[in-house]
Amino acid sequence: MDKRICIVIPFGEWQGGEICIYELGLVIKLKAGDILVFPSWRFTHFNLHFSGLRGSLVLHSDKEGDGWVQDYNGWGYYITKN
């Protein structure tokens, strides 16, 4: 349930683990330090199996975060209470 985009930056030493964007029929092989930006809310995506050591820095915007902007997700009274 991302709001707009997702940014993926993989790191480590691995083989395999390509990211697949199902609706587009894409299989993307990323290397350590590559940056992938895509509208993750719009497409089904997943990683293939890999071997080795791999981590990913993933930055995304969450639709549910809008509740915090409006009223701290229902806790506004308690947070702003003087």
C-alpha cells in the first residue's frame, strides 16, 4: 500500500535475487549500489531466490501515513493535549 514510489538500493555480495515486476514482464538484475525507483503501489513485485549475502535499503511512502498527518492516527488528542 505504498502511496507513490519505492526506492531500492541493494548491497552485499550475492548471485540471483533479481527483482521482478509482474505486470510489465520485467526481470531486473541489480548490482550492489544500484538504485531502482518505481511506483510500487501500481505493480506486483518480488525478488527471485539468491545465494550469498544481500541486504537492501528500501525507502517507500505509506498510504497509512496520511492518518498521522491528519490526527496522529487517532492519537492527536493525547499527543497535543496540554
